[in-house]
Amino acid sequence: MVQISFITVIGQILLPMALVIRLGRGMCRNRAEWLIHTISVAAYLALIAVAGIWLLVPWYLPYGFAILASAAAAASWRRCNRSFPHPEGRLKAGFRIGSYLALAVFCTGILIWSLSGHRPTLEPPVPLASPLKNGTYYVANGGYSILINPHMKTLAQRPLSAYQAQSYALDIVRLDRFGRRADGWWPADLWRYHIFAEPVYAPCAGVVVRVEDRLPDLTPPERDAQHPAGNYVLLECREADVLLAHLMRSSLSVRPGDRVQTGQRIGQVGNSGLSTEPHLHLHAQHHSTAENFLAAPPLPLQIDGRTPVRNSRFSSKLN
């Protein structure tokens, strides 16, 4: 799970607000400058909407920025080509326009890179049912680009290859009706996270291969690097193994060798292992009999026929 940082606050809240205000209050010499300025702001807002992780504030904030930016662009258009309050040299004007153009090109390139992660690998995805069935859920990390899924670094960095099974993993939290994943920005109380203690159901029919159920649930942002998966259930489902991790201590209702059916309750979401806050980690991988099963090659997955990536949302109910 990506830790929410001061940089996130700046990049996804303060900077977009500053850019929108600048767009609305700025003047331009001609329509071409207005267009370049508007495109640069739009490119930045599109980038953070796709690649940004929306946990501190609700997922719909980018739509609010888009509305404000549209109003700012309209206001700027009405003032465009009017007299400047003081003479401006060509060098200063050229620097300003160049900075707009550089921002537009940079953000567009990173946006394309991020969107490339919405396309799965060439391997057929493992079809899974939703392991959560009691509300609306948000994918904080997921996809096939490192820009939208930090788990991908286990494929890119050789020292992390022992954990490559999680390369296409999802990190999932639950949202309330206001789009918040917790009561507060980053509370220490686990019960203030809406997904904590949420029942977890088998996403496929298969056999329980491994479990861990004894590790404590940690107070955010404490983490246990010695046990990355924390409490978990590893299922062997047809062509793949499926891991559900960071589960609640003593919540598992299955043991190795048990045969489970799709939709059968197997545990509860916790905050054990290498986790900064309560969430469900889900990934698929090739079968492995090795002690370090996380070294197996990863497999892409689908949930209820969809390919989840960062900022995907889905709702699921008990039948």
C-alpha cells in the first residue's frame, strides 16, 4: 500500500488548485497562448486523475478540478488579447509560453505511460469473483504500469524478484457513501477504516494451500517487513494460485487442505504484515511448491469480468 505523503497533498491538492487559479487570473497575448496554457492545465489534471492515488480526499475530487478549470479557461478566454497592465518583453512572454508547453508535453507523456498500464499482459487473465461483498470498493493500487501499481517494481528490480508473484496485485479499500475510505485522513484507530474486519470470500473454487493467522494487526503506519503478506490465505484455483493478504489475526475459517467454493467466507480484512493501513491485497500467480511461494511468476486477473486498475471502483453485494 502506498503511504500517503506530504508530496501527495502538494501534487494532488495544492498544485492543481494553484494551476486552476493561475489559469483563471492569467492574461494572454493571443488565442494560441490561451490554448497552450489551457492544454497544460488539462494535461496535469488528467495525469493526477489517472495516476494519482485518491485516499486522503474522495476519488471524485478530480471532477471538481475539471469543472473549476473549465470555468477558469472561460474567464481567461474573455480577457485574452486585451491590453496587459504593463509592457512585457518578448523574452518574458516566450519563457511563460515555453513553460506552459513543457508542462503540457511532460504531463501528456506521463499520462500515456500511465494509461498503458490499463492494458493487461498477453497472458490470459485469471477470472475471479469479488472477494468483498458488502459495499463499494476502490482500487488504490493496480494495473500493469509502475506508475499506477507500485507492485510492478518487483519485476523491474532484480533484488525484489523474490516477491515477483505480487507484480500485478491489487490493493483494495472500502468507501462509504461520501467516497471516504476512513473517518479521518489517516487515523491510528483501525476501526475507523471502513474495510477493517470486512468479511473476505473465496474469489474462486479451489483448495487451501497455505495460511497464516497468528500475526498481529498493526497500528498505522507501523509495518512488519519480516512478514510481507501478514495473515493470508493462498488458494489453488485451477490454473493459478490466488493470494488474499493482510487479513485480521485469528479471523480465518479455513485450513490447509480445505476445499472451498466461490463465495465461501474465509476470513476478515485486517492490517497485518507490510501494510500501512487496513486493506485487502489480492493477486494471482503461477503454481508454486517452493517455500518462498511469492517468487512464482505473476498472472493478470479480472474481477467479475473487469480488469481493475488504480482508481477503479466496483460494488458487490451478497447474493
